[in-house]
Amino acid sequence: MKHLISPLDLSVEETEEILTLAEDIARDPKKYSHVCQGKKLATLFYEPSTRTRLSFEAAMLNLGGSVLGFASGDNSSASKGESVADTIRVVSGYADIAAMRHPKEGAALVASLNSSIPVINAGDGGHQHPTQTLTDLLTIHSLKGRLDHLTIGLCGDLKFGRTVHSLISALVRYPDIRFVLISPEELRIPAYIRKEVLQQNQVEFIETEDLEEAMPELDILYMTRVQKERFFNEEDYIRLKDKYILDTAKMKLAKEDMLVLHPLPRVNEISVEVDKDPRAAYFKQAQFGVYARMALIMKFLEVEVC
Ligand code: NCD
């Protein structure tokens, strides 16, 4: 039985299998509409979510399965003091697979150690978000045709942004990937990503505060929201939240085939006028999230099209 806690729980080959399956699902979703009949997905969400939870649920429903779960810790027994370990032990008897989002780093790992069904980390605090990464890889592969030979700009809250940590960890495994890490000094990527992921894999990267200067060389620009809920004080959040706003003037500096990605939700970091630009791919990306999760559920439940 497999769990997905970090993107590295999937080998490059397994990741590729999931992306290939997801691309086939995107082409012909009807073919897959009954493969998970009789199977149940539990969504255990202790932290707010729109896309991740709903796309997981849509994915399982599209496969002919059913869903059960909760959308906030407040309306589960967590509010009575139940541990994640006890909850997953019980849910293992109610469902075939579980997706968990939790504000604490490591919560999904704890769940996986106490579970008899596959556990998928749907975001653990400021740590990792591996299914967003599958979504991002699928978007890049589908729209760019490759996952190698790319210069990727990651902009915004690189400190607390779990989608950034997972995406970097997954992409360093492909040839000729360069990162331009654009953030204010206070929101630079954590030291463990810089040392254990980037430097250890001898991946080229630069850290800068200057988005405009970085624009012309990027193949992908991955914008992120400043993660308000992870700040210890409101003043710092207010000072940093609008540091980067991608607008049409900045888009003029970019390559004609650059893609703008964002895991969403967006606050102010991409001005709505950019939505009309053909290079803006973030709403397509949200749709790819359903296909990526359909493929992942199929792989983990070991179901195939007959
Ligand atoms: C992200 C998350 O929850 O980490 N959202 C998502 O899953 N699409 C990004 C964010 O909340 O800023």
C-alpha cells in the first residue's frame, strides 16, 4: 500500500505513469466513469480549501466512486480533542482511500503510520502539497510539452508556500531545470530546500527580489499568495502582502510563450487584467487538478479501465 506524503514518494517513472494516465483521462473522461464504482474517498480537511477538496471529490465522483468527509476541524471530533492517529484508524474502516489537509506539518505522515488505507497529503502546514505538484507538472507537461530544459520563476511567499516546496522537490529530478527564486528577504525558501534539495542535486538557482528583471528569461512564472495564516504577526503580513503584483506591464517583459501558473487562491498578486492574456494558465491549471487526482486515485486503488 502506498501513501503520498511528499512528491518524492513517487519515483520519476511513477510520476510519469500518473501524468500519462491523467492526459488520457483529459482526452476521454467518459472511458473512466465507472472504474471506481463501489469505492469511497474520505476527505479529512482540518484547514480551509476550495480547489483541493472539491477537485478530489469531483475526481472520485467522475470515476464512479463516492465521497465522505469533513471540510473543517470544527465539525469533526478534532474539536473534542481526538488525535489524527485515532481518526484515521476509524476512517480506515469507512473508506478505501483518504486525502488529508492539516495545519500542522507532519500530520499526514502521522496519519499514514496509523492507517490501513492509502493516505494522500492534501497540504500539511507550510511543508508539502504533493497533489498540487502533480497538478502543476501535468499543466506544464500538457501546455509546454516537456518537464525539462526550463527556467522556472517562483515568486511570492517561498518560505511558507508548501506548493513551492513540493514543486521544487519534484522538478529537480528532470534535466536542465533552472530556478529563479523571487521573494522578499523575509520570505526566502527554507534552508532545507536550498541545501538538501537544490544544492545537493546541483541544480542551478538564483535568489532575487526583482521580478521585473527576472521576467525576460522565464519559461514559467509560478506566482504565489503570501500565506497570511502562517504569519506570527499581522504587521509583517500587511507590509509584505502586496510586494509583487503581476500586471500587463510586467507581462510585456516576458517571453511570448511563457506560462503564468498559480495554485490559487489569488489575492492581489495577479491583477485580473492578466486573466485575458493567453499565457495566463492558472484557471486551466485548476481544471488539470481534477485529472491529476483521478489518475492518482486510480493508481493508488490499483484500478484499471476494463
Ligand atoms: C494552495 C495551498 O493550499 O497550499 N492552494 C491550493 O491547494 N490550490 C495555495 C495557497 O493556499 O495559497
